[in-house]
Amino acid sequence: MTPPQDSTSDHEGFTHARTLTVEWGHCDPAGIVFNPRFFDFFDWSTALLCEAATGLPKAGMLARYDLLGIPLVETGARFLKPSRYGDAVEIVSTVVDVGRSSFAVRHRLLKDGELAVEGRERRVWAGRHPDDPARMKAAPIPEELVRRFRGE
């Protein structure tokens, strides 16, 4: 995994926030969130961000845009403060870069208003490969979504 890039150079685009209560199954035996679980939180937060940006549930988004998915191609995180069983945390997910066929999302997990974890993902807008519809191929992100992701 690569560390997240310096967020000071990011463009602040479309943002979605959600609250999550840390459950026992998210934690290690000491009651602290097991670090790989944060990547589960971020994956679901990206799905919710895309649903909010498109106005469609994930299945509807895949059908509307003839997508096979938005696979993860790069990720990283910085762990600053532990989160424990029972903590209520807020995850703020922001599109920080949009390319022709990929986009980056910064996730900020806040505990009691303070940054506890910062993560980053790069996703590819993946349609069907023209030679084999069962395979994925990067596709251009539709222009209306590029504008929405950029916060325009």
C-alpha cells in the first residue's frame, strides 16, 4: 500500500459524509479497530459517495452507465488515533482528483471531531472490454459525472 499523497494540493470536489458506530466485529481482541477494517469502511464510503453523486443505488449506477464496476487500483492510509468498540465516527469522503477514466477519493475518519485516520483511494471507471464482455476495460467517466465529482 502506498501512503496517501499530501492532501494540501488536492482539489475539493464532491463530498459525502456518514456516521458509523464501531462494532465488536470491527475490532481486534483489545477492542481497537483492526487496521484493515478501515479499508472496508472506505470502500463502502466510496460506494455511498457514488450513489449520492449519481442519485442511483450502486446496481442502478452500474446498469445506467453500463459498468462492470469501479475497481480499486491504489490505496493508502495514515493511522493517527485509535478507534474503539462503541465509538461513533464520521467518515468524510471527498473526490480530490478526476481524470479521463479514474478518480481519487480522500477519506477522513473523524473521532470526536479530530482526524483519526486519513485514507486515499484511486478508482477506475470500468466498462466492458469490446473483445470480451466478461473483462473490464477503463472507460471515460461521463462528462456530467466529471463535473459533479469536481464539485462544479
